[in-house]
Amino acid sequence: MLLPAKSEVARQLRHYRAWERSMLASPTDVTVRTTFEDSGYTLCVLMGKRCAREAADAAERYLRTNLLTHAQERAERAERLSPTGHKTPSGAA
């Protein structure tokens, strides 16, 4: 399993948080909003998430853990999913 470099995750997370603050300060600025959304998309791609907020949370967790712990957590989550990608009742396959 390929994992992103922690330095790149940290850089992208800082970028996302900085644009998030700018967007909250100037919500009507189209340029700021577009750049914020672009930074969220980049973080989603990097972390394999569909939502920027989930990607930011995943990035923070990833930066707090070592590689082995992160890989184990991803494997456990994958085991809880059925082949169709939907969660199975009570975790059964």
C-alpha cells in the first residue's frame, strides 16, 4: 500500500487550513473560495477521501501516527466493508 509522504501531507494540510481561515474571513471573495475548494480537493485526493473535512481529519490522524498504525487502521476499515463498498450489518462480511 502506498502512503503519501508525511511532509507533503503536512504541507497540504497547512495550505488547506490557511485558505480555510481566509475563506471564513472573506466568504464572498470568489478567488479565496475557489482556492480554498481547490486546496480541499487536493487534500481529498492525497488522503483518499471524498469530503475535505474528512480528508483534513484523516491527515491530522495520519500525521499523529506512524506508518504501521495507519496501514493497520486502513486495513481494519477495509475489512468492515463488503465487496460492494457498503458497510455490512454488525460488521459481518
